[in-house]
Amino acid sequence: MDIKKYEAMAKLDLPETERLSLSERAASLVKEFSVLESIDTNAVEPLVTVLDIQSSLRDDLVIKTISREELLSNAPDQHDGFFRIPKALV
């Protein structure tokens, strides 16, 4: 496995011995994980989590509390139902 591309991305300058060592370890990892490619996952539903837990959060409920007109009634300046503010230059 060619480590030079990753070495350049990480802005490293590794000695050749370490480059060879990392290359061998990376190739070994790729070989180990290649076994996963042979597993047929077409009928498996994607998971968000592997843990068997339910969300302890409440469901989101949409509740209209104030109308747009009420909200904008105290705005110093508005246009087409939106607040109008002075331009800010950075």
C-alpha cells in the first residue's frame, strides 16, 4: 500500500523504515477488512445504533404559539413578512 499520498495529506516526512512499516500494517488491515466484502447485506435494514434502546426524548410536536403578524408587530422595520435590519459590513 502506498503511504506517500497519506503522508503528504498529513504533512509528514517519515523515514523510509517507518513508511514501510506503516505500509505493511495498512495492507494487513485492508486484507482483514476485505472479508467483510463477502457478506451479503442486501436484506439487512440499516441501523442508526446497534444498541437495543429506545429514545428517552419526547416526540416533537408542532404547536403554533404566535402568528407572524404578532411577532412582527413590534419590529422597528420589516419587509414582506421578515425583519429588516441594517447591512453589517465586516
